[in-house]
Amino acid sequence: MKQYFKDIIESVWTVLLGMKITFKHLFTRACTLQYPDQRWTLPERSRMRLFNKIEDCIGCGQCVRACPVDCIYMTTEKRIKEEAPVFAADGTPIKLRVTQFDIDMSLCCYCNLCTYPCPTHCLLMTPEYEFAVYNKQDFLYRFAKDKPLAPPKPVPHAPQPATR
């Protein structure tokens, strides 16, 4: 009988303890944000969407090697010697033509590791965090502007003698 009343007192005590926490939060000011009209101010170094200033990209591929989830795809080819020299914004000569620079943001883990090794600082994380889409293929961002050069025409060779 003694244990019965002890259990009742303990259950009432735990309910009162839970109500104390509830009443404490009941009279505090709400922190609800009316989203479309108001937006959170994000920290200065928050990491959101990747962006590439393709005009400054030298095609070194260091960002591709640094990405732990392989969400960056890059294809390059050498520039022709007859072309005019091209330089990045910091003065680095661009010796490769970037024909493909794709970032699949559905695979990105937002670690920011790909931005650090970039010698021209053309790859960066933007503070833009509103990029919801309905289709997963819309998370593939294509930055390359250069088209690949036509493959060189094959040179006709003399017929090879038959070997035995």
C-alpha cells in the first residue's frame, strides 16, 4: 500500500515538472519568422550554393580533385597557339579551354573544400540559399561557355605492308 502512494506522488511530481517547463515556454516571446516577408540573417561565412566565374577558370582541375563526393565535372583542351592570349582577372594566363564545367548540387555536401585550392579564386560559395526545384536534373549547373574544337581531320597514311 505504501508503494502505491509513493508511485502516485512520483507520477504527480513528474507531471508537475513537465508542466513547469511548459509554462516557462508558454509566456516567452515567440520567435516565429514569417518567411516570404522576413528572412533570417545568415552568418557571414555560411556555405550555400557553388558558383564559378568561368571567365577566370584556368582549367587546372584542382577543385575536381579536392571534391570528396565528385560532384564537379570538368573537361578541358589545350588552346591553339594562334589564339590570342587570355588572362584571368588576377593575371594568370589561361592555357586550357574549359569545354565542360558542371556542378551537380544534388550531390554536393557543402563542405567548401573545392574552393580553397582554386588558384584564381573563381569557384566560391554564394550566400543564396533559396534554390528549391521540382526536378532533380535542375540541380546540375553548367558553367562552361567554350565549345570544343572540331577534331582534326585524319591524315591519309601510306598503306602498310602486310606482315607475316
